[in-house]
Amino acid sequence: MSTTTPDPLATRPLGRTGLSTTALALGTSSLGGTTIPPAHDVPEEEALATVEEVLRRGITHLDTSNQYGDGESERRLGLGLRRAGGLPDGVLLATKVDPLPGSDDFSGARVRRSVQESLERLGRERFDLVHLHDPERISFEDATAPGGPVEALLALREEGLVGHLGVAGGPVDLLRRYVATGVFEVVLTHNRLTLVDSSAEPLVEDAAAAGVAVVNAAPYGGGMLVRGPDEVPTYCYRPAGEDVLARVREMQRVCEEAGVPLAAAALQHSLRDERVAATVVGMSAPGRVARTLELARHPVDDATWARLEELAAPGRAGVGL
Ligand SMILES: NC(=O)c1ccc[n+]([C@@H]2O[C@H](COP(=O)([O-])OP(=O)(O)OC[C@H]3O[C@@H](n4cnc5c(N)ncnc54)[C@H](OP(=O)(O)O)[C@@H]3O)[C@@H](O)[C@H]2O)c1
């Protein structure tokens, strides 16, 4: 019986950027409330208390984007950071560039405005890391064309407003194309390196070969793997298929027999993957922070891992995202 658990507060290098991150990072897509399933409101004070608690506990990577909550996530995160006396030394604040809410303008000019808006909301003069966000919204050709978002990001890096570039999105093969450009030092994948979907494996291999850091977001698939499939029957923000629900229920049964919360296995599945620099968990209530650290440290024995890995194996084919 092995009870070795990952240390969620251990510092890991972020690829070749020279930056570092704790193994656990804060995800803020719900910090301003969200209409994406599982939709929920978040009172501002709860959001600010969450930021305070994250910093107090020693988590050193905050992940946000221009568009989360139509900018409300960044606004609250900025307020939380101001209340904390500014971004503490050694804490990595990463944001992402987006079109204006409701618009499909992902031009280079929009990317510049997106970064300016984020700098203002977050009270910063520059960012260490900015991701191109959900590039599946435009074609690879448009993204890399003159006047497009990639050119603008390179210019922003050249000008010093941005230290390092990342690409954050869903479709694995598209992200592999971005990694192959050599422009990006970080790739953020979501919902595709979890207990039920490991279709990001080829991307992770490419990234390792290229020295690109992997950030793994949404280890709970957006909530199902922490609250269970009865309460959250969605995976990656959409209704989950019967096969996914059945596999997760079986994983839940295996975990229950072992006295392990399913969420502990889901979180540690990512945290213990040495190819992953940081695992981004969405938290928008202060109590979540201590609970997440507990889940990260909950012992899981080898026999339980072996049974879970068997149930996880079909996830290599993905869940059809
Ligand atoms: N394209 C992209 O770049 C992209 C895509 C997806 C995600 N991300 C990043 O990754 C982060 C994580 O993804 P995610 O938030 O969608 O999914 P997730 O981390 O898999 O799950 C977060 C959800 O689980 C809930 N939760 C967390 N801990 C819990 C606990 N101990 N008990 C009960 N519920 C708990 C959260 O609720 P509360 O909100 O109520 O705390 C939230 O609804 C995002 O916030 C974002 O920063 C990036």
C-alpha cells in the first residue's frame, strides 16, 4: 500500500520560461459568477475572500482571462490583489486574450486592446504570461496571418508588455499545431487530461519534446468529478454521454470502497503527472481552497490507482469533445 501523495504547494518550473508555479493553480472562470454549466452566482465578497485565501495558503499561480464573466473575473481578481497590497512576489498572474464579448473580432488590434483592458482591471503594467485563448474560434491560418493575433502577441512580447506566450484551448490537434510553431512556451489544455478523458496525451508528448510547459485545467471536468455525476451530469460544460456517466459511477464506487473521495483521485491524477507543470482548479468560495489542499493530500493506495487507471484507459480516445 502506497500513500505517497503529491504536494500541491510544491514549486515546479514552468518549462523554459524561467517562471515557476505551484503544482496547484487557481482557476477563475467562475470568480465573477458563471452562466456556463454548472451555472452559479458568486457574491463579490466570496470571490475576494477566495483570492485572499489562495494567496494566504501559498498558491502561486492565478489563471484568468479577459472574457471570464465578461471581465468581472479579472475585475474581482484585480480588486483582491489590490486589497492584498498588490501581486505578491513570486506569484504568477496569467491572463488570456479574447475578442470583445459577443464579437468574433480576434484581430491583432483587438488582441492589443484585450491586453490593455486586462492590465487596467488587474492593476498591472505588464504580464509575465499571456495565453492566446480558445484559438478554435478562428482558423489557424487567420490566427497566424499578418495582422492576426499571433503577430500581435509576438509584438507585445517584443515591446515587453508580455513576458511569455502561451496558448490555451480545447481541440488537441489544433493545439499541437500551435506548439509546433515554436512561438509558445506554455500550452494550457482543459478537460482532456482527466480521469475520464486523456485525449491530450499526444499534445503532452509534443510539448515535452519541444520543452513547452503543460498546464492542465479543469481536472474535475468542470465539476462532475468533484460533485459526482448525479449532481453535475455535465462534462466540459455540456451534457455527458451515458458511457462517461457509467464510467464515472464505477470510479465513484471504486473510490467509495477505498474510502477515497472521487475528487481526490481526479485531482491527484493530474497533480502526480510529472509532465504537468500546474493543475488549474476552478474555485470561487474561500472554503474550497482548504478542501482542495486536503483532496490533494488524501492518501490513495496503489491498488485503488490500478483499478482507476483501468477505468480511465478508454479515455485515451476522448469523450468526443
Ligand atoms: N480554454 C481555457 O483556457 C480554459 C478552459 C477551461 C478551464 N480553464 C481554466 O481552468 C480553470 C478550471 O476549470 P473549471 O473551473 O472549468 O473546472 P474544474 O476545475 O474541473 O471544476 C471547477 C468546478 O468545480 C467546483 N469545485 C471545485 N472544488 C470543489 C469542491 N471541493 N467541492 C465542490 N465543488 C468544487 C467549482 O465550484 P465553485 O466555482 O463553486 O468553487 C467549479 O464549479 C478555470 O477556472 C479556468 O481558469 C481554461
